Amino acid sequence: MNRVMVIFSRVVFSTILGVILIGLAFWEITVLKKYSEINKTVAVSDLTVESRAIVAENEEIQDKVIFGKVTGEDARPIIIENFLKKYRSPLVPYAQMMFDLSVTYGFNPFLIPAIGMQESNLCKNIPEGSYNCWGYGIHKNGTLKFENYEIALKSFAEYLKREYIDKGYLTVEQIMKKYCPHSDGSWAFGVNHFIEEMEAGR
């Protein structure tokens, strides 16, 4: 009888211990999953001013560099779309495309719409039939025209990458020196203002 009780006690103890160990393993998996979600990569533009200062580590222009990283659940295409809708731009259907092109070429996704806003009020003031909302290739010798907004966007994104990003023009102020050299600084101020507006989600 005593032996049966001892065996029964061991079985019960082993069962309870097994349940506890399984529970601990499940809890640890849950905690690790939550931790990994919290620690997703964020863009420099998504950080607070204080966090940017830490990331910068004495690099003065770090928080002005116009690069961005893609996060797991990126809301920036929606932010671009809302920005375009707010100003009643004909580019609303191309919000996702703007974001995708910026990811492809490695610059801030808010740069294209911000320049478009500064140059043409988001395509509301452009040479007739040009689909050129960014003012590039428009001068006294002629106007660069495109068949539609899609071709214009692809051309402009590639142009920004080739003529600016690849050549070390990494901030809006640096871009202005080549893109709009006669500006008194108002061009960069305007573009930065619209980028900040999108960053703030306004």
C-alpha cells in the first residue's frame, strides 16, 4: 500500500512539474515575441528630438539627412496619401508609388511630395501637358514634359538618386544649392516645412 502511494505521489509530482515547465516555456516565448515587436527598426524621422541626438553622436547633420528605413508596419504611404488629399493634388493615386520609389532609391519618402508642393502646389501649377510637378528640366530653353504622372515620377526619382544622393547632396539645404542655387534659403525652408508636416502626420 505504501509503495502504491509513493508511486502515485511521484506521478502526480511529475505531472505538476511538467505542467509548470510547459507554462514557463510558453510564457518565455510570448515575452520574446512582444520584445521583438517593440524593437522593430524605426526611421530616423520617426524618432523624437532627444532620440535623434543620441543616434547622431555629435554628427550635426544626422537628423537632417534625407534617408529613411522601412519598418514592419509602415504608415508613411498613408501619410503621403493624406497629405496629397489635404491639398487636393492629382497625385493622390500615386502615393504608394512615391513611397516605393523612395525605398528603391534610398531617400526620405516625403521628399518627392515636399518638392512637388514647393515647386507646383502639388501639380496645380505646371506647364500645360507636362505632368512635371517638380520644376526640373524647366528653363528658358524649353520644358521637360512627360506622357503621364507615372513616367514623370519614375524619371524624377531616378534623377534625384543619380544627380543628388549619389553625388553627396544628402540634406534639403545641400540639394537646394544645386537644384535651386539662386534661392535665398526659402526653397529649403519650404521643402523642410512640408517634410516636417508629413512627419508630424498633420
